[in-house]
Amino acid sequence: MTSPAGPLSAVEPGGLAGHLDGFVRAVREAGVPVGISQAVDAAEVLTVVDLLDREQLRHGLAAVLLRRAAQRPAYDVLFDLWWPLTDRPVPAAGGPAEDGDD
């Protein structure tokens, strides 16, 4: 008997799911124990928060990934590295950046 596929299994590596996977791995490597169920919950967070609201994303992921307040400083540093602020859209790979200088 096979178990149902998790939310990340149907997505090719890369994209938002791949980025989340890398972030979760980085959080683990920083010494924060993150289990499989927490990683699945983090993927669910991406479906319910406004992805354009960085603070909503920060707090939503923290709510499912962290167990202790002492883990928050390391998490916040990693969040800022993995989900940086940007004032411009990132150009598609191999495509020119849109700068309006046509």
C-alpha cells in the first residue's frame, strides 16, 4: 500500500517548493530540529499566507517550524537570507531584465 503524496512531491525541484526545501534544510543545519510533518506544514503555510507579505510568510513559517523562542534568532537570520527583500522582480533565467530603457 502506498501513502498519499505530500505537497512537495508533485513539484519538480526548484521553484517555490524547492526554495522552501532548501530553507528548511538550512534551518535544520542551524541546529533547529525540523521533522517531516513540520516541513509538510511549512508547505501548507505557502498555500494560506499572502506570499507578497514577507512578514506574514516569516511568522507563518516560524509558527510551524520552531518549537522554542530560543530558536527564533537563528531562524530570523536564515529567513532574511533565504527570503530577501527586493524592490524589483527577478528576471527570468536567460532573459533580459525589464528596465524600461527600450
